[in-house]
Amino acid sequence: MEWILMIAGLAVALVAGVFLGFSDFIMRGLAQAPASQGAAGMVGLNRTVYRSVFMVLLLGLVPVSGALSLLAVWQLQGAAKVLTLVGAAVYLVGVFAVTGVGNVPMNKRLDAMDGQTREVADYWPRYAQRWTLLNHARTFSSGLAAICWLVAALTN
């Protein structure tokens, strides 16, 4: 069980690193560009992410979270059990749900505006601010899930 938690913890730490990059400098850089250019860059990133290792990790950690929860209930005790369950809940709510309910619909709306200069100019500043705020939540949540699973692996 320890090695499963360690691998899952490292995988979610990689996800956290990607989110941190967006929160720390990618979105700030895109937001500094003219609206049409920043939005076009983001649309390109969003279209590319669907065929990336990042997406495999992001989505793959959903069933992993469920499996870790079941294993924790059946096989773990004490702090390791609590940390594993908390890590799974934080990932599912703070990363997966925030992505699906917050970031993805915004990405789809921005993509649908492709070529509509006025609409992009109006939407882009709000998009960049709100998307980044949601991404901060995903960064924190994935980092916390990584810490929970890695510490659980060490305390088991």
C-alpha cells in the first residue's frame, strides 16, 4: 500500500506543478498580452492539453482517488487512513470538480468566441482573472492531496 500512495502522491505533485506554473507565470504572461493574443494563446493551450500526459494524470487520478479511498477503509488505520481519505476528497472536489464545473466551461466559452474580436476583448480580462483564481484553488488542492498521500505512505 505504501508504494501505491507514494506513486499517487508523486503523480498528483506533478499535476500541482503544472497548475502552479499557470498560476505563477503563464496566466500572468497571457493576461499582459492584448486580449486577442492572450485569448488565442489560451485557446491554443486548451486545445493542446487534451492530448497530453498531463491530461492522463489529471483524469487518471480520479479512479486512483476512489481506489485509494477503498483501500484506506479496508487496509489502513489511524493517521494513514485519515490522510489518504482527506487527500482523495481534496483531489476529487478541489481539483476534478473545480476543473469540470469552473475552468472547462470557461475554456469552452472562450474557444467558441474564436474570431469574435469584440466579445473576446470584453470576456478575456474577466476570464483571465476568474480562471486564475480557480486555478489557485486547484494548485492548493493538488498540492495538499500530494502531501496527504506522501505523508500517509510514510506513516503507514
